[in-house]
Amino acid sequence: MPGFSVKAAELTGEEGGFSVGLANLEAAVGDVAANRERIRQALASFRDHGVNLAVFPELCLSGNFWEDEISCRRYMEVALLEHQRDFIENTVRPAMEGSLRFIVLNLLRRADLSPHAPLVNSTVVIGRTPAGRPVEGVYDKTFLPGIEKRYLASGGGRRLVLETGWGRLGFLTCYDLCFPLLLLGYQLIDRVDGIIVSSSWRGPAERRYQGLGLSRTDYYGDLWEMLAPAQAAAAQVWLFAANAVGRHSVSGAVFWGGSGVWAPSGYPLLRAGHDAEELLVLKNVPLSGEINRERADFDYLSDFEASGLPLPALPRASVIEGR
């Protein structure tokens, strides 16, 4: 398996930022071993490029679901977190050398220890503190689109925050990006600096508006291009999104790729393509510094508090300590 091309850039003007790596990768459906090797190679490249935090797409170890429920469930059982512990302990954790401190994988697990418990879609944060203490936390996907309702249970909106020396980071998974309430929780209650998104966002979908000459065949992809910057700008936070690319070998679904980093202004700073596997590396990201500059013009958080409106009726996020 050849190595991946890397697109790297660096922000200058402020020291002490962190370096993020995003994997714009295809998951081989039916071949967990091949996906493990993809992740291993990507981690080696991220480590060589001085990345502090590496993010992989949704269902990066299994690939996405398909209609034949019997064969799909049988395969997905093989990819569950309980069967990936050796891979995590023997391959993923040892990759955290030098500057690499946190790795974000998305995979399936059982909602509890019962062998018949429903499956949930889980973003697993694997890391270490500067002193070397292991760190692990889980965010379970809240909103389930289409076919996922047949296979998964919702995580119930329980948010997760990773506390680092660079800033506070929250987590969303794919379709969650469509629901501002989760973003509001991270913005107004948890006061995060950035949101990490693991996704398997598709591209093709048709929308036609007769009489106006407007016709699109990649509507879902267009929606990704609209939502990512809009949500970053509305919440005034960084958005780091790793999306799947390629074609599902069973269902034929085509994933949009387009992984990227969006600043708190909503502007895209580094983007991956829609067709090929590649890795993105953005260095020296000033998490809170850029947010403070953005809020010097319009501070949505302060203006909301001054309005007297109540906060959303949401619990506080669970916090994992990575400092």
C-alpha cells in the first residue's frame, strides 16, 4: 500500500499554537486489516510532520453500512471497539511519540457491557498528558441519518470536551453538524475553542429548481461546503473536520472528502480534495488567540449573555483532562 500525499501549511505570527492532522481517507468495506494499515501509515506520517492531534474519518476501521442487514451486521461485529483493543494498545498508542499527543478514531461499540446491547457510533479520543499519563474519552453520535437508524442507537446528546494545554476541544460526528443545538452547547455552556468532526459525508444527491436553470447533482457535497464554514462562523470556533473519500464497495455510495480546517471567521484555511486520499497538516494553530481577534469585532457569546435569554436546557459536557 503506497504512502499518502501530504498537504501541509503553517500559520505564522503567534507562537505556541498546536499542529493538527486530518485524514481524508477511504475505508475498505470488508477489510478491517487494510483499514488498520491505512491508519498506521497515516499516523507515521503525521508523527513525522510534527502533528499534535490526528483526526480520522467516521467508521475509519469498518467503512459504512449497507442494505443487506444480515451480512452487514455480521461484518460490523468484527469491527467493534472490543475487537480493536489490541490494535489500539499495540499500534495506536505506541504511535504517540514525540509531538503526537492525541489521536481521534471513530468506530462502533456496544452501548454497555451486555452482549446484546445496541451499537453506538463512537468517536474515541486516545491520548497522553505531557507527563505520559494515558487519556481516553468517548463521544457517541447523537443524530442518526437514514440507514443508520436500523443499526445504531443515539448517544443521547452527551457532549465531550478534551482539555488540552492549547485549548478546549469538543466533538461531533457527521450528521450532528446539521443541528445547531449541539454547537450552542459547546459554544455557550462548554466554551470550547474548537470542534472536531469525524464524518462519512456523501456527495451525490439531486436538487432541481425548474424555471431557474438551477440543477445540482452533488447537493449533499454542497451542503458540506455550506455547513462547515457557517457553523464555525456562527459559533466563532475552529472547525477541524476529517471526512471519508472514495466509493463504498457494496452500496456504491460516493463520499465527498473535502476534509479541512475552518477558522472562527468561517474561512477555509486548508482543504483536501474530493476524490483522492491525502493527509492535511496545519501547524501553529492559535486556538484562543484567533477567537479573541474575531470576538474583538463581534462577540456573539457576550451579546447572547447580555440579551438575558436563557441558556439551552442542556447538561454540561463530560471533560477529559489532557493537560
